[in-house]
Amino acid sequence: MSSQSAIPNPQSAISVTFTLNGSSVTVEIDPADRLLDTLRYRLGLTGTKEGCGEGECGACTVYLDGVPVNSCLIPTYQVRDRKVETIESLDPRALEAFERCGATQCGACTPGVVMTAWWIRGHPDLLRTHTIRELMAGNLCRCTGYDGIVDSIKEALGER
Ligand code: FES
Ligand code: FES
């Protein structure tokens, strides 16, 4: 369920500073605010999407200290002094293979899929012990049937 961040109550607001896409940001938040909402509604980074809001679909995937996480499950205060990266930080060329391979239709899952896929690309050793489908299991897509997603990752890895 969405819980969009309004301007926090000054009585309960806390200040959180973290690194976002390479720059230091400080934001006043309510202690209950989710990172997903802080990114979208307080900081204007709407590339990160909300699907289930329950940690199941991966649409809200961002990197926290370099590791993909579901931002709908992360309280914003927990990213204090840490490094957050969103889809806006990726080179737009990261999307080209997805467009070519039919890996995106409605697009709701695409930012999260691309974030996880680009992380796999940066950690190819994982493919010695896991298949692409296993590594992408946390990113659900209702449209593509996944073949295009797998093909695009193979292309990004130079395997096609
Ligand atoms: S919106 Fe976060 S996992 Fe679905
Ligand atoms: S393209 Fe529609 S949910 Fe994946």
C-alpha cells in the first residue's frame, strides 16, 4: 500500500543525510517514511516504481551500498550516511538491450528489472552458480513472459 510522504510533522521530523546518485542530500522526514516515498515524493526521482509495496515484485529496486534492495521495505532513516543509487543514475545505454529484445511492455517493472540486470552485469561471477532467471526471481513482470528480459541480459553480457 502506498504511503506517500507529505511534509513531515515538525514535531516528529528527523533529518537524514545520505549519498544519492553521487551527491550528498539531506531531507527532513517522518520516522515512518519509506525510502521509496522519499525518493519519489520528496526528492522527485520518479523512475523508481511502486508495484506491490510488500517486497514481492521488485519494481522499487534501488542499490543500497551497491546491493539491490526493495526500497518499499527500507525506512528512510536506515540509509543515513549510506549510498543510494536509483535508475536515474544508470547510463541510458543500459536500456538499449531491453528495448531491442522486447523486454519492456507496460514498463511498470522495467526500472527494477534494469537495476537488477545491471547489477548482474557487474557481477558476472554469479552466473557460475545461478541462472539469469534465478538471479531475476525477485523482479516480477506481468507482461513479457520473461524471455525478452533474459535475452536482453544475455545481450548486455555479450552472450548473444
Ligand atoms: S513495490 Fe517494492 S517489492 Fe513491490
Ligand atoms: S513490462 Fe509490464 S509488468 Fe513488466
